[in-house]
Amino acid sequence: MADPQSNAALPAHPSPERQSAPVPPELPPDAPRSGVFHVRHRHTERYTVVGNHLAQHPRLSATAIGIGVHIQSLPDGASVTIKALTMRFPEGEVTIGRALRELEAAGYLVRRRVPLGGGRISTRTFFLDHPGAVVGASVHGGDLSVVAPATAGPSPEVLSAPGPVAVPAPVEVSVPASVRTRRAAAEPATLPTGPAADLLARLRLADTRLLLSERDIRRLVPAVEIWLGRAATPDQITRTLTAGLPPEGDPIRHPASFVEYRLTTLLPPPLPTEPLRTATAATPAAQRAPLVTCDGCERAIRTHDPRALCRDCRERHDRGKAGAVHSAA
């Protein structure tokens, strides 16, 4: 009788019911009496080099260390947002968000706003294999240069497993030419002054969501000075910038861009140089007549004729003249 055959493909990973238990490794005679014992394996593909400063960080949580190792193993361009990591791991958004904030506070995760041109701004995420190096990135292309970390104090000691330690040979790392890293030059702290700078700094008194940094104030001062040059008062500018804001519960994520948009789109026109012509000052003939006294009743009337009579005296005079003509007839 022939053996039964099937053309169905075998599963890549056998089911847990059919998978046999792994054979326990042999314990060498010089093994420590307690604690973990490593079974070393030299990887030749699909591996990631992780520093002990991350894997044994004394202040990061286990979730943050695991997320950091996972992000370090991903290729450039992979999504590391909270939603993307939530779809990958069983932890929720709150736990993963807290872990990302821990990595950001420790210096491993860096978020930077990069201009894209045309008034568009994008937030790019950088993961530093060693946060002690000062890294500055640019999207305009170029080579990558990493500055040696400043000596801010002794780093915490990390206990390693006993045994001989192999010192790795220096390895050249290929870096994409689209990223340039350089030492960030410290800009001189010049505090902006003047009416325009004071107006922008006081916007947070009208609404706390309009808090601007010194860099934003330096960038927006020329736009406010244009408003002041067109005879707009500081109160008028403040009312224009703070009128019709979103409800208090809704945050203003980019207050500088919000203020810049209103300063640009609501710019008033300049005042005309010629004085405004009014009907009272058009010609001398249109001016109001002076007050004179009526000769019949001593009543004050407005007329240019000094011998004119008021209306009542004119009617009385006309009736008397008409009666005299009728009597004579």
C-alpha cells in the first residue's frame, strides 16, 4: 500500500502543540552559582548593535528600553508614531506615549521642525544611537559629522557579565547624503525691544495660548512695525490678533504661525495723505449765515442781508401793503 502524500505547503513555524521543547544547554564548570548565564551566538545577519547605555539605562522603564531598542532596529523612514507602535505592540497609546516621552527626555529621541518651502513645516523624528553626541541635522544634503560629547560628569557605571570582554574594531557607518549633522552654533541672545516687541510679548496676557518665544518675537516684529507705520494703535492690533479665537478648550498648537497669518491677511491699508473734504468747508458761499436782528421785532435770524425781516414781520408787512392797495382801489 502506497504512503499517503499531500501537496499542501508545510507551515513556516510548527504549531506549539507539535513543537518540541528546546534542549537545555549544558552548564560549564566555571559557570556562576547564581544569576543568569548567557549562551552566546555570533550573528552574521539581521542584528542590531545596542549600547549598554540604553539596554541598562538606570532611569528608563522596561517599556521605554524595549521601544528604544525596537526603534533603533528599524530602517530609516519607518513610522514610529504612537499609533504605528500601538499596532505593533500589545501596549496601549498611553503606555507607549509615556515611553516615547522618557526616550525624548533621556536624549535618544529628538523631534525637530524642518521647513519644506512655501510656508510649509514638517516635524522630523531622529533617534540617536548615542545621545551624548551633539547632533544637528539639515535637509539640504551634505556629509554627516558628529561632535564628541562634552564632559558633563562621569557616566553611571553599568555592570557587565563576568568573563573576557571583546573590544570591537572600529566600523565605518554609511550615512545618507541627505542628512548633514554639525555642531549647533550658539546664537547670541538678543532680547527684542520696542513697541512691536512689547505688543507681541503681552499677547499672552490676553490669552495664555498666545505665548511666543524670543525667536518668534524677533521674526514677527517687522510685521507689527508695518501695522504701527500705518497708524494702527497697539490696542487695535491686540484686538485684531485676539478677536474670534478658538474656544478655551481647543489648543493653539502653533501660536507664532497663527499670529503671523493674522498680521499678513488682516493688514490695514495706509491712511491717505490728503485731508478729508467736508461739506461745511467746501466753499465760502456754503458757510452758515451770521446772526442779525430783525428790525420789526428784534428777533435774531440768520441771513446775509443786514436789513432783512423775519418771516412773521415779512408776512405782516405784505398783508399791510395788500390792504393799502385794496383801500386805494
